[in-house]
Amino acid sequence: MKFRAPAKAGAFTEGHMYNYRMLETDKLEFVTVASTDELGDGERKLLDIDGDIIAVFNIAGAYFAIADVCSHDDGPVAEGEVIGTEIECPRHGARFDLATGEALTLPAVVDIPSYPVRVVGAEIQIGLPVE
């Protein structure tokens, strides 16, 4: 099955990036990206999926996945500081919600892509859009 490439920062409508968490499950393929033992509380993992970087986070046993792209300048965001369920861009300080990808502070005004995450047994899986 071929995955659709995640939206790039310039690919948005009305100020919002595409939130893949809103797709019907028949339009997603869930892919195992780690085990719960591999991704401890407070940890993150960066994945290269078809040339796009997606970051998966474990925040107190809740798992989140976002595209590693700041909508302010197309730079990486996943190495930023995590505060609760928000991440702060390490370059310019924009904050994003890890659950929804919503841009919360300036200088970002456009959301970033977020992906559904589920745990099946001990496997952490993210939902990727399929063609």
C-alpha cells in the first residue's frame, strides 16, 4: 500500500494544515512505529516515512504524532521543548498542540499536521493516509 505524503507547510487551506486524525479509518493504514517499552514517558522518536519526518511522543502514557515541520518557516520542530501537551519550536518559540497540531502562539499562524496514534498490545501505531 502506498502512503500519501504528509502535507508540507505550504499545503494548507484557510490557515490550517491537514489534521490526519480527522480521516475515516478506512482512509488510513496503521503502521507500527515502536513498542511501548521502546518509547518511555517523556520520550520522542523521529521517523522517516517516505522522506517525511514524523515525530511520535509519549506524554504520561498518552501518545501523539506530528509532522516535524514548523509552519512558520518549514524548519524542524520536534526537537523543541515539550510543556504539557504542547511543543515549542526551538528556533522562534512558536507553540503547537501535540494532539491537534494547532498553532498556539506567534510567529506561527498555521497548524501543523497531526496523526492518529493507537496502542495495540504493546505496539504503538500511527495512522498514515493511503492513496
